[in-house]
Amino acid sequence: MIKRRLNIRMSGLGGQGAVTAAHVMAMAASRDGKFAISNPFFGAEKRMAPAESYCRIGVSRIYDRGELVFPDVIEVFHPQVITMGKSYTMPFYSGIKENGVVIINSDVPLLEREDVQRLKDLDVAVFYIKGTQIALDVAGTELSTNMTMIGSVAGITKCVSLESLDGALQERFGKKFVASGGTATLDEAIKKKFAKKEMLLKKNLDTVVRSYEMAAEWAEKNNVELAVAAA
């Protein structure tokens, strides 16, 4: 399904980089010649507190901001969003549009039978990816879990190119970027994991590419198509 705008909701816990993920996606979309807006939605900036971020990508100028009520894609960064209800939007899939996609960072199925049926009735595809394990295997740190979530949504929707994601990551982590609060703290924690900035950029991109390829293969195999029209 080709859309003029793609709405992505990212639900996770504080410290997982959901805010950074939405921002990187928006920067990549801009590099691809599309319009994009990202914004966070959270309370206390602390680890393990509920956190959501939103990314809107389209072929025409976007004016609305704030909470994304009707997403095309929902990304679940942490199983507790489902198992413990750590999300501002409950149930976590509330408002998802027909023919949408749910991407869950988990190595085991988490949805109850009732939830599976509700999503099936809406023709919503569900993709499980071992996001944290991939981050550990490729980047050597779970702090790069958000990179696997970026790669997953990009691989399924093709809303941004890998080339633009590479450029966005270099802009975010390779230059002097001014962030605030917990986001700045997380950025610094990631940078300290690597001896050189170049290594950080390479590991993050490698993680994005790995999950992108896995997600793209899954989408093709399951006939899942959800893309943004060319700018």
C-alpha cells in the first residue's frame, strides 16, 4: 500500500533511545527529500519510565505535532510495554490503522490470543525481531537496540533509504549535536562505549543494516507492503 504519509509510534522505556530513533528517522527522511516531524511524549526523564516518540514522514508539508493517535506503524522497544502496560497508549496497539504493521523487540511471542485476533481483523501484520540480541551481537551493547528498531521499520516500509540513514547517524553522533535531558545523557553513554567516534558510527550503521535486511526479507516473504510515495 502506497501512502502519502506514514505515521510511526515508538513505545518503550526511558533510556532505550526511542526519542533518538524518531529523530534519526526524521532526519533521514529529510535527506531523501521528504517532509518529516519527530517529537517525544514522556513524563519523568529517567530510565525504565514509560516513553513514546512519534515520527511523521510524508510527501507534503506536515503541520500537526503532539501525540500520534492513529499510527500506521507501532514499534515496541521493550516487552514491558506489552506485559506490564508501560505505555502511554493502552492497549499498546490502540488506534492502529488497517493494514498497519506492529514491530516488537522480543525473541518470544508476547500477544494474548484476543490481541492477535484483533490485529488480524484489522489486517495488521506483526513482526518479532530479537532487537536487543542483534544490538549485542553487532554493536556489542544493548544501547544500540534503537538502531535495530530503526532498521526494522525502514526495511519494512522503505520510508527512508540506507544512504540517508547513514548520513543522519553521522549528523546525530558524528557532529556537535545539542540534545537535552535524558537524551543527551544517553548519547554520551553510547559514545563512551566506543574508543573512536568512527567505530560508533560504523557499529550503529551495521546494526541498522542487519535489521533492515531481516525486516525487508520478512516483509517480502509475507507480502507486507507499506510505503511512502516518492517525494
